[in-house]
Amino acid sequence: EHYKHHWFPQVPSKGSGYRCIRINHKMDPLIGKAAGMIGLSHERLFQLLPSELTLWVDPFEVSYRIGEDGSICVLYEGPQPGGKATKQLESRTSCKEEWRTGRSSPSKSYSIMTVSS
């Protein structure tokens, strides 16, 4: 609903600035609202997530970066309409492994939180 007027599957990068979710020592209001809906306090959310996280939610792809100097990694890649082949992501495994081990932010390691419906 939040992205309804900012979602362009034919031009996936259009509106990407609006769809960027950011934690930079302050909680993004959209994440805070979602956390509240499932009963997580802001304090607990700050314990679970990195203090610097950028998440880009685009049609067919969700990517993230931990810290300001971290690599941009793809978290989800969906099939594009019309059967267009998507590019292979050589660094996908290493990016996920960095997130699990906290290697991109050496001062702190992170746990992964999984939310299911």
C-alpha cells in the first residue's frame, strides 16, 4: 500500500528513492511501523538490525547494504514479466555470508531475523 503510487514494473528504477528504507542510527518509520504491528519494540529492533542498513525495494529485486562502505547485495530476485532472463549474481552467496557473519561491519556481528506470515 505504501508503494502504490511509486511502483513501476516496466521501469523498475523509477521511484527507487521513495522505496529506499534506511536505518542510520535512527529507525526508518516504515520499519518501525511494521515492527510495532508484530509486537517488536524499537529497542528490540535496534538489537536485531544493524545500526546502518539501506534496503532498496524495487520491482523484481530487493537489495541491501550494511554500513556506508558495504557491498550492495541482492536479497531477493524475482522473475521478470515476458520471460526475460535475469542476470546471474556471482556475489550473492558471499554477500549473504557477510551479513550472517557481520564481516562488512567488523565492530559488531549480527543475527538474522526471519519473519514469516
